[in-house]
Amino acid sequence: MKTGFRHIYFFTIGLSICFSAKAQSVDTLPAVKLSAQKVLDERKTVLPAQQLNKEALAKLNSISVADAVKFFAGVLVKDYGGIGGLKTVSVRSLGASNTGVMYDGILLSDAQSGQVDLGKISLDNIESITLFNAQPVEILLPARSYASASILMLKTTVEKFDAERKATAKLALKAGSFGFANPSAFVQYHFTKYFYSSLSTEWQRANGSYPFKAYESGAGTAKRINSDINAFRLEYDAGYKMNDSNLIHFKVYFYNSDRGLPGSIVLYNDVSHQRLKDKNFFTQASWQKSFSPKSRVLLSGKYAYNYNYYLDPDYPNAQGKLENKFHQKEYYFSGAYEYKFSSLFSFAYASDVFVNRLTRSDGFVAGFAAPVRRTWLNNIAAKAKFNLIELQGNLLFTQQHDKVIYGNSARDIHVLTPTLALSYQPLKSLPLSIRAFYKNILRVPTFNDLYYTFVGNTNLRPEYAKQYNAGITYRQNSNGFVQTALFTADAYYNKVKDKILAVPRQNLFQWTILNIGAADIRGIDANIQLYFKEFNGVNLSTRFAYSFQKALDISDKTSALYKSQLPYTPEHSGSLSVNAGYKKISLSYNILLSSYRYQIGEPIQENLVKEWATQDVSLAYSFASKKNCRYKALLELNNIFNKQYEIIRYYPMPRFNYRAGISAEF
Amino acid sequence: MKNDFLKWLLPIVILLNACGKDDVKPITTVLTAAKGLYVLSEGGSDTKLGYYNLATGAFTGDFYRQQNSDDLGQTGNDMLQYGSKLYIVMNVSSNITVLNAANAALIKRIDFKTGSGAKKFPRYAIGYKNNIYVSSTKDSSVTVIDTASLSIVKTISVGPNPEGMAIVGNSLYVANSGGYNFIDGPDSTISVVNLSTQIEINRIKIGTKNPQKIEANSVGDLYVSGYGDFGAVPASVSVISSATNTVKKELGPDFPYAFVRICKDVAYFYNNYGGAGTSKVYNTITNALVRSEFVSDGTVITTPYGLNVDEQSGDVYINDAKDYTSSGFVTCFDKDGKKKFLFSVSPGVNPNKVLFIR
């Protein structure tokens, strides 16, 4: 993170914030203490960025990454309800496959669906979540981190090489409504000053059978059925630091889940027995080495295997069931190099090669394309700083070639796409910056788009999104009642062409996928964060996010939907989080809200999906024992006013529910 | 979707049965002009029953809700008027919703579930001798509903994933699509059910794959149209003789149509997806092509999703599903294919069935 300078904030439990007086370049950060966090300075980024760190995340009544990102401006989470329900993000009204999700420096990928279900990523071991519009602001990065319209960066580990104690551990247990239980454990052992290993594991289960107001007139309350989940995660991390400029990270990740797919509510006959099982495994490593203060290299590699099993035991075929068994493999390698000509100008080159393969082992194997995709990404990036102006730009060259064993393969892709970003601080004395960026990026057709049995279309071209953004940022630190005020506002315009859409050709069976969509998206993202001076022992802070989106479908001039708002896109949405700390007690109050939206179809009353707001409260009590053990008890009350709402039509969201948890760190 | 025709055939059928003869010529029934239309729209997520007043041109888009303060449910596939009642086949909600035909007031909802509680996914309905016969996808059956008690009295096993049905004499002909057998491929048979014993007595092999619709003409020929296999085998039409229960002929590559409706011995072939024109008109008695394209005035139907004929006036109503997500339209043509009027079925999406209320 070399853009400008970073403040370092030391958070202690109960949210007392001290600002370190001196600003440090992150590259030369001294090793930070255990409780310390690297915090992104949202004002100093050339590209819009929003961050939630572990302390903030703990206060957001969230169990998955999907729950937490609802608090970011510009993000819409398609939440199908329940712990096991699908949750995908749309950033600035671009589809879920336009957002890249990085997990400890390397992209999570799903070449089949193109999207990551953020409901599957638990917050248990997440240290920070950062959303970058366009791309991260660092330039020593794999080329792939430039290849999305936005990047959601998840970090699980913080450097802890000089830990005070050899062994640390954390045990936690959460339990709550609808049969939710979530034990987790974390151990870290420092073998030497230069080498540590850690193991993080958790188990999540819930019957998910939550009550909701029935859709049929006079039917009272119904219960969600077939909404259970059982998920297990195991993660191993190792870090080896040969010296300050030579770091190796290694990770092994395993996730296994089995869940019911309740489907949408069907009036008068709400039966579903469909199941989904996932096994995700990946192992990744990265090596970062500085040859000199000017010259650095970052090598990354990954192998991923995903198994996906879908069962509909009621399917009306001769076998009496429908089974899909998909296997995905990815081999990934990336090399990146950065050279700093001076403290004002640096240049980076990255080259990523990856192979994605999709096979199936079910009854449909005979005619299946079994695609193998080779992708080669080359990126050059440069960053310059002239006095109060900062410039950043890159050129990404995407090359892709698919090979299939059956049918036609997709067209090859050879595309060059640029990004240009600029920030300017008009007055040195005024902590206000203005920023702007332009990015043109493609979203490649997924394996499902291209090869899905009966549906896929191998003639598809990539989908393009041109993003334009202009914004201001302001941060004021003072000794007054408001100690820190951060304000950011960005206005943007996204133009999407050749949007890949699934179009039904016939009832029930026949869909096809075409490059027929186009969208014209204008919006505003705004964030305010305020940190107040301690008052009678009470620490107060608040964060507020607001989004305005006018996202128009301009696909077909002859359609009734022409220039109507994209489905499920509210014009106004926002969040508010107020946190208070008093001694060992921490209290948070969170609001999420969304204006009305329309489901797929015309913007008429019949398709209206009503506005909603949820209010959550969380209460934590933290204390430490003499033996350096820290304990925390947590109570989360969600949707305290028991509101019935839906984000997706006929997918009712849970009403009031609670979770209680205890954790011990030693 | 052929049931409005069969409804008019019903008196004949009853008569035929009374005579105990199969070759009685149809008797012309005197019909009064339709006063209004019930339009069933499958919906994206909500099925709508609309009512169009032919005198005033006023359309009530959600007539069912207006009359019942509730919703119909999901994916209404078919609608039948039999006696004083309206039977709506709710595919995904998996029931038969019985209404008073005069005012669309709900009378009863008959659940369609298998023994294990799974949805049966009913598809189409046809009435005969105070029974309603309903084909169901899940358990490959035809369910018999007694119209007096409005309860299920019998389940007849037929071929895989039955679709359209037709009645000639004392026989029920059921199109077995096997449309869900993606692995082994679709079916291409017609089940023959004896309506006295309510047992399948024969299964006729036809050339058409994945048959969807079956309609009879006045001389007992049955026209079967089907999708093909969505791959190498195109949509096609087979003709069965009910006298011999054998295939009389295959209409061949000039008839790539998955859907057929016959009214007064004139067959209208069409597709509900981009296919060969809007509709082809064919005389089933003379076996001559009447018109290769029904629409004669250049009117564009984006996505033909249903074709219904007013037997009294000869007007042809073609439903347009447009992009399948926005409100559908119904266009009324005269018998020569000239547009008479058009109306939006908003908020109805994917209109499939039009019933004529007299």
C-alpha cells in the first residue's frame, strides 16, 4: 500500500481510538503491536475505497462477508434470505461477476458461474474487508486484480512475526435463532521469530426454519422449509520472513457445506427438497521480495478445486431425480514486479497465467463441452506524484482461449483495456482532495454462459463496462468534540454494453444467453465517519453510507422495459452504524435501508418490491483476566422491530432474531 | 390450450356416446356471440386471470384478485370452462383452482401432490362426462376430478411427462412428451385411455418427438405437434387416425411446429418461440394449406404464446409474450388474418389461454 501515506490507528476493545501522530509509509511500517491494525485512509486513495476492519465488523451484527458489505455505499447484496441463502454483490449496479473477490492477495474464482457467494465466507477470521472501485490502489499486484470493475479485498491475517508470546489461541461459540450454532477455534504458534503457523476452523449449522408472514391472504405465519445449512471451514496459514524484505505466505483452505435450497415461496404449495453440496479447496502461496528500496517482486501461485453437487429428488424425469455434479480446477501463477524511479514515480508490470477447467460427473457428461480455459493477463501500471497531484494508470491486456471436447468453443479474446485515475489536493492546508477515474473493463463469458447444456451460447462476446467517477474526500482531525470527521462523495457513470443476459425462449425449458443487454447507470456514493471525543468515559463513533442509483435498462428500444430501472435496484439505499463504548461495554446500533425496487418486469405496482429497513443492536462486554486472557460476551439482536421484508421477491427475510456468543483469547 | 374447442365438441361427444357410434357427423351447435374473454397469463412469478369486456373494450388485469382479494399462485398453464365452473391448472403451485365461471369467485383449490408430498406439476385439463382429466408432469399420470364433489377420484398412469390431451369417442389421447428426460431424450408416444374403464389401453408410437399438443378434427383425425429434441430433430406434426389408432401420416419438414389448435377442422400451427412465422393455417379435411402465414396485414407478433379461436365468430386471438418479462398482449384477428383490435394484459405476463364467455 504505497499510495501516499497511511495513518496507523490503534484500536483497543471498547473502541477507544488513538491516532498515531506520525504518518508512515506502509512499506516501511515498523512491526505493529498485536492489537494494531493497518487502516486504510479512505481520503488518501486515488480510487474510491471503503474499509471495515475487524473492530468495525464485530459491531455490524454480521456473520458473513455478505452481511457486512451491505454497509458499504454503492453495494447491493442480492440476499435470498437465511444463513444458507445465496448472497451475491452488485457494485454500482454492475452484475455480481464484475466484482473480483481477493482472499489474502489472490482472487477467488468461479469460472463456471463467474460469481462468488459471499454468504459462504464467514467473518470469523476476517481481519478487514476493503472495497475498491476499479481496482486496489497498490500497484505491485497480480494482473488479475486489475481485471474486474471493482475489487473486494478480504484479509484474514495480519503480520505477527514479532509476537510477544509463542502461542496464541482464540475459542469462540455463537448460537442463536433458527438452530444456529457456530463454534470456532484459532491457534497460532510462532516457531521462531521468523516463522509462524496458524490454524483456523469453524463449524456453522442452522435449521434455518424461520417464520415469516405468509403470502396467501389470511394464512398467518408460515415457516421457511428446507433452509438448513451445515458448513465446515478449515484454514491453515504459514508465514516465513527471512528478513524485512523477504516474505513468504502459504495458505490452505478447505470448505465443505451441505444445505437445502428452499427456493422462492410458491403460493399454496411451498414444497422443496432440493439440496446443494459444496467442497472448496485451495492452496496458495506468495513470495514478496525487495531487491532494493526501489525494486520489488511479488510471485503468487494457487491451485483450487471446487466440487458442486446439486440434487432435485423430485425432478420428473425417468430417474426420478436430477443430479448435477460439477468439478472445477484452477491452476494459477502470477509474477509482478515494481520499480520505483523515485519516491514520486513508480512503475509495475504483472503477468498472470491461469488455467480453468470444468468437468461434470453426472448423467449429462456425454454431450458436455468440458471446457478448459487458458487465460493470460499482462498488465503495466504506473503511479506518479507531482506535488499535490497523484496520477495512476494501467493497461491490461487480456488473452483467453477455450478448448472443448464437445461442440464449439468460445471465441478467443484479445483485448486491451485501460484505467486512469487522478487525485488532486487543491490546498495543502485544507484536508480536501478531489479525485476522478476512468476504467474500461471486460467481463468474460462464464462457462455457464457458454456451455451450459441446452442453454449456453458459444458465440458470446465479452461484456464491457466503462466506468467514470469523480469525487471529493475530506478528513478533518481536531481536538474539538468531533475528533475525526471523514467525508467522501463520488458521483459515477457506468455504461454497460454487450451485457450477457439469460433470455427465456420457452416456458420451463428453453433459455438462451445473449449479448443483448445495455445499461446506463448514474449514481452517487457518499460516506461519513465521525469519531467523537471521549465524554464522561463514553466513546462514540458513527458511520453513515448513502447510495443513489439510477440504473436504466437501455437494451432494447422497442421493449416496454426500455429506460426503466434495472430490477432490484433501489434508487436510494444506505446504512447507519452508531457505536458507543463505555469501559468494558460496547454498544452498537445499526440500520440498513433501501427504497422500493421493482422485480423483473415493468416498473408497475404489480412488480413493486417494497422499501425496507432493518434495525439491529449489538452489545458486547469485554474483560481480561490476570493471566493475559481476554474474554468477550456478545449479544446481537437483529431486526429488532420484527419487520417482514424481502430483498428478492418471494424470498422472505428473517424477522426478529438473535445471536449470543462468547469468545476467549489467550 | 385446445380445451375451448373441446368444450364445443363436448355436446357432440356426449351425443356420440349416447348413440354408441363413432362415425356420427358433428351437429352444428348454435353459439351466441362472446360477451367477454378470460385471459390467463402464466406470469413471471404471479399468474393473472384477466377479464376483457368485448362490448366496452375494458380490461381488468387482475380480475381474480378483484373478485377474491388474493392471488392465484404460480404458473397457470391451462384454463377450462366446464359447466358453470372454471378450472385453472396451476403448474408450479401444483393445484387445480376451481372458480365460478360467472364471476371468478374461488370455489375450491384441489392440491396436486404425489404420495411423498412432491408437486405433481399439472399441465392441461379436459372435461368429459362430469369429470375433469388433468395431465401431470411429475408422476406421468392423468388425474380424474369429479366435478360434483370436486375431489380426485382416480389417477391413470400414462407415458412420461404427459402434456396435451384430446378426446375422440370414448378415448382419451394423451401426448407423452418425456420432455424432462434430457439424458435419454424425449418420448414420442400417445397414450390411449379408455374413458369407461379409465385405464391406458394402447400407446401409439409417432414420429414427432416431445409431443406437446394433440387436437382432433371432426372426422377423428388427431394432430400431434411437438418440440423435437431441441437439437438435430426439429419440431414436427404427426397425424393419427383414431379409427385405427395408428399414424396416418407425418406432415414433414414443412411443418416445424410445436403447437397446434384445431377449430372447425382448420388447424393453426404455431410456435411459442422464434420459429417459422406466426402461424400456418391448414385444412384437416382437404389436407390443403389454407395460408402459409395466418397474419395477412403485416401485424407483428413478437413471441406467439397462445392461439385461441372464437368458434362462433371465427376470430383468432394470438397472445404475445413479448420479452417474457413485461406485460403480454392479445391481438384479435379476423379469420383472414387482419387485425381487429389489440389489448395489453398488464399486469399479466406470458398470456397463454383465452376463454370465450358467452
